[in-house]
Amino acid sequence: SAHYRQLDPAGLANQLAALPFLRDRLGGNPPDWTIREVSDGNLNTVWLVHGPAGSLCAKQSLPHVRVDPSWKMPLDRTTFEAAWLRETEAVAPGMVPPFLHFDPHLYLLVTGCLDDYVTLTEALARGENPAPIAREIGFFIAQNTFHHSFRGTSFENMARLEGFFSGNTTLTRITVDLVLTDPYHAHPRNHFHPALTTLVERLHTDGLIHGAVCHLQERFFTTRQALLHGDLHSGSVMVRNGKSSVIDGEFSLIGPIGFDLGMFAASLVLAGFAAASEERRQELHNSLALLHDSFLKTYCHEWMNHEGAHDLSPSFLMRDKLEILSQQQKRECAAIVEDAAGFAAMEIVRRLTGYAHTPHFETLSQEASGDRQHDALCFAIDLLSDLSNAAGKLFGTGSGLHS
Ligand code: SR1
Ligand code: MG
């Protein structure tokens, strides 16, 4: 856009001051405001702004990847994040920061500020109990995906969502490369701990693993199931006192529900393998069953009870045929959970061997980090090598992670 320029704190203050409702929210005048840059993710600049009356959060796209300015990138990601946020706050109110403003020329998104929240990655490293968060995110994924699927909204609305979000090709390309492809062949962006060398060779050559990856690539592109967050790792969840708020919907797209569920599950798996004690590892890995149960309970409840003003709501279609309804629901849910286990494995693989790693292992010694990453990668390879039993091993209904 001809009007785009990278903002600095003074430029941001001018933009906010020009919008009366944002100026009122902050109170006072720009000299009374403190603006703190808190950019943490890989892609954008983020500031927290505090004034005498209130606060807000501002996020601007950069024309490149923030952590690698040589990697050029179109600016449109905040457009998709703004749209995702507005869709999501309508179906999961209070579980995302409130949308306040979007400037389509500056690619500047303004939301409510999550004062005193920290990323879930940081909270888990500090020893926070994962159980309430796993339950909340299971609930969140179910609400957000069900009500943005053909069962929870009209197919006309789904067509609108699909038309818009299929335009998010820039960030979907990143997912295609970094999650779905690069870790399975030698690529200059890949890097990994030397303790993983033999396993990485397997990732590059093993036919069983490549068969599973091909299947999951097919699920990713042909399962037009719901509007997804698209990057739901522990850095996309902010927490405070056991409450969570989901941010960073810039990777949003229409795809398989299991992609969101699996990516979040992978964060819990990785945090567990990096844990300081066996007890803590078990606590983190046991929370996967809570995530799974909370997702399914909410999803099935919405499925059975939704009274949408359209003809594909199951309760409307077959209200008195509960047995048939429940069989169909079981089939749909089993497919979601199977997808989730496969995508969780792919997310673990790429966070250990691809471009963008997880910070969970950073506090360990080099040797301990290698050992734990090796265990985590073995687990992911085991899931990919036996996809039909992967859901049980991940979520606790089969022998796997759980005690
Ligand atoms: C170049 S972006 C790398 C990663 O950061 C984002 O949060 C996504 O997870 C992406 O894959
Ligand atoms: Mg992000």
C-alpha cells in the first residue's frame, strides 16, 4: 500500500490520537502515554500502550519476517488476523482480546491489552498447573471450530469464510513449507541438536513416515471443515491466574479441526519432555487427556444442542433418532481426533528439526536438552509410524505418554 510505513512509538501515538474512541480509552494526551515494544513472535511488531484511563495493544505487519529481515513477506497477515478476531469473539466471547480497530493501509491492528498476562510457554516454564488451561483451550477449539463449520453455521456463511480466508496464502505457504514439508527432506532452513542426527535421517528417508506425512498433507488441504486459528502453539495463548486468551490468528484458514487441536497438544507434549522433574512431566502429559475430553464434550454438546437457523443442525434433522445421530457424531469426532494426533506429531517434528523451534528446551544443559529432544522426537516418529493408534497414545486411551 502506498500509505504504508513502519511505525515507531511516536508514529503509533499519532495514529491512536487521531481516533477519538482510542484516545478516550487511553485518556489524557500522547505525552501521558507509555508505549512499550513487546514483540515476541517471529513476524510482527507489537506494542503495549498505557494511558491514565486505560490500555491497548497494537500490532503492525512488517514487510519481512521480524526475526529474519532478509525473508521478505507481503503485509496482509494482519488483515486476516483482524478478520479472525472478529469472527472468533462472536463465538468464544472473553477468550480472545477485544477487537478495537484495524487500519488496512498501515496493516495496524489494535486490540484490548492483556495486562499482566504471560505466554503459556512462559507460564508452563514457571510451573503453572496445565490442567485448567488444557480444559479451556479444549473448550475454545470446540466452540470456535463448531460454530465456524457447516454444522454450526449456514453453508452460505461457510462459503463466505472460505472465500475470504483462502486468500491467506502468504502464511499458509509458511505452514506448508515449515510444518508440512521441510522437516522431511534436507533443507537449508532446518537445524537440530546433534543428538537427533540419526532420527532426522529417518525423517528424510523412512517410507512409513513419508506415507503418514502424505496422508496428513491431503487432510490439511482437502478437509474444508472449519475456520481454524492455524498456529495454536503455546506462544499463541496468553494466561493469567489460570485464565487464557488466544492471540495471533494471522495464520487463520479453513482446514481440518484436528490441525488446531494437534498443534496445541504438541505444545503440551514438548513442555512435558522438557520438564524439570518426572512428576512435572506426568502433570503436563496427563493434561492431554483433559484437552481431549474438554474438546469432545463441548463439541458434542454443541453438535447435539445447536439450534441454528439452517437445515444441517443435527438436532433439527433427527431429533428423535438419537442412536443414529450418536453413531454419526462418533465417526466425525474420531476423524478429528485421529487428524489431531497426526498433526501433533508433525508439529513436534518441526519444532525440533525445522526452522522455528520451541523454547521449551532452552533452560536445559546441552546434554540434557539433546536427551529430552531425542525422547520427544522418538515419540513423534512412533505416532507417524502407526497413525491408526496415534490418538490413543497421545490422548491417553492407549499406552503412550500417560501414567
Ligand atoms: C517465519 S514464521 C515461523 C513460525 O512462526 C509462527 O508463529 C508460525 O508458527 C511459523 O511457522
Ligand atoms: Mg504468532
